[in-house]
Amino acid sequence: MLTRGRFTTLLAYAWVILILIWTIFPLYWLVITAFKPLDEFMTYPPTFWPSHWTLDNFVEGLVRQQGAKAIRDSLVIAMGTFIVSMGLGMPAAYSIARYKTGGMDLAFTVLSIRFMPPIVPVVAFFLIATKLGIFDTYGLLILVNSMVNIPFVIWIMKSFFEEIPYSIEEAAQVDGASWLRIVKDHVLPLAAPGLVAVSLFCFIFAWNELLFATILTGRHIQPFTKIVPGINIGHVEPHWGAIAALGLLVIMPIVLLAFYMQKYIVRGLSYGALRE
Amino acid sequence: MASIRWEHITKDFGTVVAVKDLNLECKDGEFLCLLGPSGCGKTTTLRMTAGLEKPTSGTIYFDEKPINHLSPRERNIAMVFENYALYPHMKVYDNIAYPLRLAKVSKDEIDRKVRRVASLLEIDELLDRFPRQISGGQKQRVGIARALVREPAAFVMDEPLSHLDANLRAYMRAELKRLQKDLGITTVFVTHDQLEAMTMADRVAVMNLGVLQQYGTPLELYGQPANVFVAKFIGEPPMNLIPCEAQEIDGTMHLVREGMDVILSDAWRQKVILQATSNQLLLGARPQHMLIHREGEVQLNGSRNILPGVVYITEPLGTEWLVRVRVGQELVHILSREAHSFELDERVYLEVPAERMFLFDAKTEKRIG
């Protein structure tokens, strides 16, 4: 039995290591490419470790290819989307959870917007935006990204608010709290794990978004997801080093955020199941 | 301090009428129990008093001032919830301090009051813990402490003892009653447990299906139940009710059913003639008041209220015996202090002392007398 147990453990470890290599390899490739000099990331066969480390690619990506501006554009859009989605989605979720606003089906109807592939409405958005004169503005991208995010916010936050026993809010009412005070003192703290997880997802969705960023922007707004395919050496050959450098820069904040808020996210996504 | 008066209170939720035309009063400093089975409207009444529900019609008065329009926080009422409703993300100290913080009481004052009420309820040791780290009985005391700390005009309590185990419940019953007497704060207490109502309350309002059945002191409810519902609800084991028929035979009134013939006194006869809507009656007797005789121990001369029956089962309860006797189709319960060793199916005679007998109209279910 002991040997079999040891063998199983060994097998499990081997499997996990295999999966880890499979998932981490692209990330590793991204990191080393970002720091390889120009001649090295183009060579064949490829090297698995930079012969010497350089920051040239970051300069190329951020300055010459205007990556810094692209990151700023993406940041404005992601932050704006986060604020609008949470600002509109949270009260809606509370209302649906607490007062059954819109009856049983409203939350699901809202969620069904998410079932639609974003490519479907994008042509309509393009036409509407050009007619309204808001094409190629931050506002437009924040608007359409929020439209996709709000159902997600409502759906997740609704279940969090439903988990808060109403008697807690009633107790606070009787204790003398105003509605705003109840939200601040009880509803938000008790929904905090959900709040953190949903906020993070809202930000990430908008940060990573490509389709709207490509079709609904012109010359003014250049989110990084849009400029990356255009980073070339000369006219055809992608500048892999600059692309990797930029890629590394844009995933860093997300990785750090997710790492820092890990415990909230895990609790957030498994809330109903684990609570007492 | 406040007196509370409910005047023509009706509350419906769509098609369901939770409370129907309730008229009730709780005097200043009094302990009022709202008693009834689940769904009788007692909790709805309490919630309307606290301001968590609005009456569909009628007016609630505090000290003769109508308060229907006031929100919960304007009423200066403290509530203890059935599930305690402690704030799970706050420590016990902060739970108790919360109402004071909302009232913008100074920090020192808060600290003084919280510690005083905590020592009163013997939860000083728990102030640093979170609600999830303390037991049910402790949570309940924290709930009471949170209500107490404000020194409110009135307490409303929604079955605060129902989730405690039997020992703790008995202990908290006495504690709560003593606390209420010491503080003299008007208290409205909701329960479905008649024992709680009987032991704790100054006055009890018995409700059923949204309608007030009777309002009085515990002893009034026990001694003079207004109707069959109250008679059955108050007292343990519940009152025996034996259907019978009133018949005039040669100028005397008899209560007759198969195997039973009870001759009524003239005073009872007058009451039955005046108050009964038909000759269908219910003979009521509390198990504690009935006597049980063996064959041959009693003279069947018709001067006493005797019901013949056969022993169904006997159960020793320690100090007393519960004897279940089959009288016709009915099972009648008798509590007896004497040790009995009845055979199963032994023939016995039950006596209902005339002064302990109740009569109810079988149609209206109202008490005659």
C-alpha cells in the first residue's frame, strides 16, 4: 500500500509539474523575449536564456511605438469602465436582491446580454457612435465596456447581497441608522469579498478588451490591445521584443492585484458554498 | 418610558390578512406578551410597533402620540431579534456600542455604558470576540445588551428565547423577567410558547389567525379562557374538551353523550339557556383538576360530574402521573399526584369538580359562564 501511495503521489506531482510547465512557459517566453537584444529574439534556433539582458525593448515599446500613451488610454478606459459598472451595477444588484425589483426574471434577462457575442452589436455601435459624434472617445469605450460588465456585476453582487440577512439591516434601522449609514456600515463590509472580486474582474475585462478597442476607436484613442499587432520592425516583421516588453508591463499590475487580493477572490467565488 | 396603544390595526400582505382590527394596550412599564401559533400575526404586530412594517390601517400610539409615520430610528424602540441579528463583522463591544455611536454619544460615555451593560448581562469577557466566536445563549445576551444600552422608551422582542436549549431558556426567562422589573421598561414580547407567556408577562394577548382572542393577566387566561382556542392554548397538557349535548329532562339540564350523563346545577342551567346558541356544547376540564376513581370507589348517585371511561395508558412524569383515559371516542388526559397502577383497559370513573368545570358553545367556541 505504501509503495502504491508513494507512486500515486509521484504521479500527481509529475502531472502538476507538466501542467505548470504548460501554463507558465508562455509567460517565461514573454519575460526572456522582453529582455533579449534585437538580434537574439530574431535568431533561429531560439535561445532559452538571453545572452545579455537589455532594456532596449522597453524603450522601443514605450517611447518609439507610443506604448506609454496606449497604456494610459487603456488605464482611462478600464478605470472608467470599473467606476461606471460598479456605480450602476451595485445599486441595481442591491435593489434586485433586496426588493425583488423587476420580478424574478430581471436579473436573468440582464445576464442574457452577456450571452451575446460582442461582435454582434459592434456594427450597430459603430454606426450609432459615428452618428452621435462620439466615435473614438473614451466615453464611448467606457459605455460599451460597461454594458458588457454591468450584467456580470449585477449577477455576482446580487448573490452576495442576498447572503446578508435582512434582519441585520433591520436591526441597524431600529438602532437608529439611516439607509446610507446601513450601506456603509453593514452592506458594503459584509459584501466586501464579492466587491473586491467583482471590481477586479470589471477592471480586467476592460483592460484586456480587444474587439471594441479595435473597431470603435480611430486615431485618437489607441488602447494597447489595439497597437500591439502594429508594432513592427520596418513594415512586416513584428518587433517581438517590444511586444513582449509591453506585454510584460500590462500584465504586471493585474498579476500583482490578483496576487494581493487572492484571498478575497477565492472567498468571493465560493461564497455561498463555504459560509458556515 | 412609554405606553403603547394599538388602535384598529389591520395589516394585509396582498390577499393574506396578517392582523385584523387589533385593539390592544401596553401600559407604561408593563411586560406584554403576544402569544399565538406561527402565522397568528404576533410578529407582524411587533414589527409594526418597531416601524419595520406599516399598518394597512389603524394607528399605533406611544404615550398617546400617533407614531405611524415615524421610521424605526425615530421611535426610540430597541428590538431583540429571533435570530439575534448581531453584526457579524463587528466585535461584541462594537455591536453593543453601535446604537450609541449612531446617537453620537461621546467615546468615554459609550465605553462606560457598554461596560456597565456588559457586566449586567455577564458578557464582560466576550467584548473582544466576534459573534461567530460565541455561543447561542451568549449571542442572545449580546442582542439584549445592544437593546438595553440605549435606555430606550420600549423594548420589543421577537421570540428571543426560542433558539436556546431548555435549561438556558428557563434560566433566561427568569433573568429577563427580573431585568424588566428592575429597569421598568415597557416591553412587548412575542412568543409561541405559552409557558414563556404565563411565567414572564404581566399581561398576555393571545392571537390566532390575525385576530386577538383574549387579553388579560396570565391567571385570567388560565382561569377564564374566553374561548376554545385560548382554553386549549394555555396550560400544559391542554384542557380536555368533550363534545356533548344539553338536554332538559324533567326540569333539570343534563349533559349527555354516549356513556355520559352529567347533571348541571341550576346556575349552570341558567347560563346555558341564556348564552348557548344550540344544544351542542363542549365540556372542558383541565387535566390537573380532574379526579380519577376506580370501579366501586365512587357512588354513581348523579350528584357529581362523573364520566366513565377505560384506561388507555399511564405515563409516570416523576412527581405526577399522566393518565390517558378513553371516554367514548375521546382521549381525556388526567394529571394525578397519586401513584396509580391501572391495568390497560381498566374501567375508571373521571370526576370533574363542578367549580372547575368549563362549558363552551360548540358552534361559536365561546365560553359559557
